[in-house]
Amino acid sequence: MSEYPPFQYGKSRFDQNTFFGRFRHFLDVIDPSTLFVTEKRLRECVELLDHFKQGTLPLGVTNAQLWQAQKIKQVVGLLLPNQTLASTVFWQWLNQSHNACVNYSNRNASKPAPASKFLLGYLGAVTSAVSIAVGLNVLIQRASRFSPTTRLLVQRFIPFPAVASANVCNVVLMRHSELSEGISVLDNNGNVVGTSRVAARHALLETALTRVVMPMPILVLPPLIMSALEKLPLLQRQKRLVLPVHSLVCLAAFSLALPLAISLFPQMSQISVDQLEPEIAMATDCKIVTYNKGL
């Protein structure tokens, strides 16, 4: 098989039905060279993909060039300030599609959940993210009393409330069945002593809080840092360095955010039986029981 198969827009060039194909896909996505893409190069990639969709590709364009252009567009997308309405909608949809899969895969699976819950969570998260992001963009555009500099700074913060609120909706909707059916709680020996809806509420609350904290360093710190760095004489003279520097700042923020958010609560959390349903307390002599909150 050729290293670069025929290009398919929106698809991976690796077989997603095999472990090795998925492994190669993620290795390709985290290619460090994408951190040094200039704004000019990004525009060229977007234009090339537009030509592909319109059937107007210039002669001589290879599959390798198309796959590379798509990778650059996908990786750099959410890092860009001053996005258009269409790009805001697209990147929020792409982000929440990924989050829906993560939440579904890392739920507490002690009770089966129908596929309809997955669809409900997906639609709810995407709708909330796009609505909030677009609404805030329109609000800022109409805020004529703000100076251009202030308006630009506020626009850069728009992704955080959009992503954070959508993440919470995503978690709650994707795992809603746990609230109605409960999750298993375990005694000191790891034996299931019952099913608790109270423990499920605690699990979802803890998970939702991690989803609010996780994007905070990524979407709040880079706008603050970049607002200061862009005033430096070097970046004023060398505009092509802005995007690579922005990417490095986001990478550093992500390195902080992921372990910080996941470490807030243990995956196997504990709760007093006094806080749970009476039947749980009657089923065990333990004062503290354990539940899996998911990730």
C-alpha cells in the first residue's frame, strides 16, 4: 500500500479499523512540525482544500500535499484568534464531537446505556457550544463602546465559556442514564454492595468540574500571554513567528492543564454510606464505600 493513499476529505489516511492504523493516525496528528506553521502556509492549505472540494485542483497536486494540508488545517484550527463565523461553528463542532466520544468511552459502564443517549449528548453539546460561541461573537461585534484592542482581547476569550459550558453539557447528557439508574458502589473488598443514584450525581459533578478546569489554562492563559508577547519588537517585525509562538504557548498550557484537571479527583472516589440511599447502608457494615467516577 502506498504511504499516501488517494485523498479523502475529512478522513484519516490510516485504517481506523485496526489498532496500528489508529496508532499511526495519532502519531501523525501530534507531529511537532505543525507547531511551526506560518499563517501564510495555513492559508495556502485552506485554499488547497477548498480547490479540492470545488473540483478545481491545479495540475500536479499530489495526495501527499492534500493529506499534509488537511493535517495542518485540523491541528491548528482552535489556536487561531479572530475566527470567522463559519470557522467558529466548524471548530466547536469538531471539538465537541471528539469530547462526546471521550465521555462515552470513559463513562462508568457498570450499567448499560442505549445508543440514543450518545446521540442526545452529542447534539446537546454541539448545540450549546456553537450557540454560545456565535452569540458571544455577535455580542462583541455590536459592543461599539469597546475599543478595537479591548474587543480583540475579549474575542480571544470567547472559546473558554463556549467549550467549558459545552463540556459540562456533554458529560451530563452523555452519562445521563447513570443519574436515573445509578452506579455500582463497592465495599473495602471490592464487592458490589448496591447501586446508587446519589453516588452517580457525585461522579458526574466531579467529572463535570474537571471538564471546566481542563480548558481553562489552554483557552485563558494563551490569550493573556500572547497579548503581551505580540507587543514585543521581535514579533512586531517578524509576523510569521506569531503562529509558531502561539502554538508553543498552547502546548505548554496543555501540558499543565491535562494533569491538573485529571488530578482534581481520584477515579475511584469514596463516599460515606450516610450520604447514600438507606438500602446501601443496610447492605454493608462499611462506613465508606467506593465508586468509579469515570474520567
